[in-house]
Amino acid sequence: MPVPYPAEIRERAVRLVIEARQNPATRDGAITRIAKQLDLLPETVQKWVRRAEIDEGIRPGTTTEESSRIAELEREVRELRRANQILKSASAFFAAELDRPSR
């Protein structure tokens, strides 16, 4: 698994790309140029910029905060479904015990 880059590098790369895109003279190839300057892969920088734009509301998509909330809710749903299944099994077991004739 790849080692994540420090947050400072991500923030710097995103900031540089956004600044470069504001100037029409440096807009073209900004991601590739800045990625090369920082010794990063252009795809990585592009992904960071896309994520930053989504988080800032510039681009449509699910924000990082929303994604983490969705993941948290999905974990909770899995946990509750598992607990519900355990309770159903237990109630079926005890219902069967009550239906048996006692000696």
C-alpha cells in the first residue's frame, strides 16, 4: 500500500495549482508542471485538486465530510443489522423452548 503524502505537501500542491489556474498565462498544464516541480505524479495532484474543489463546492460531488459520515452510517447499519439478526435468532430459540412441553 502506498505511503500517504504529508498534508503540507497536499495543501501546497493544491494551492499552487489553484493559483496557477487563475492566471490565463499559466493555466494550461498547471497540474503537470507543478507535479513535476514537487516530484509528484500528475494523477495524484489532479486527484487532490479535484477533491479540494469538491470540498469547496466548486465542483459537484460528495465532500470528504459527507463521505466520512456516509461510511460511519454504513458501519452503524451493518452493526445494527448484525445485532438484529442475533436478537431474531435468540427470540426464535426461546420461543421454541416455550413451545416444548415441560416434563
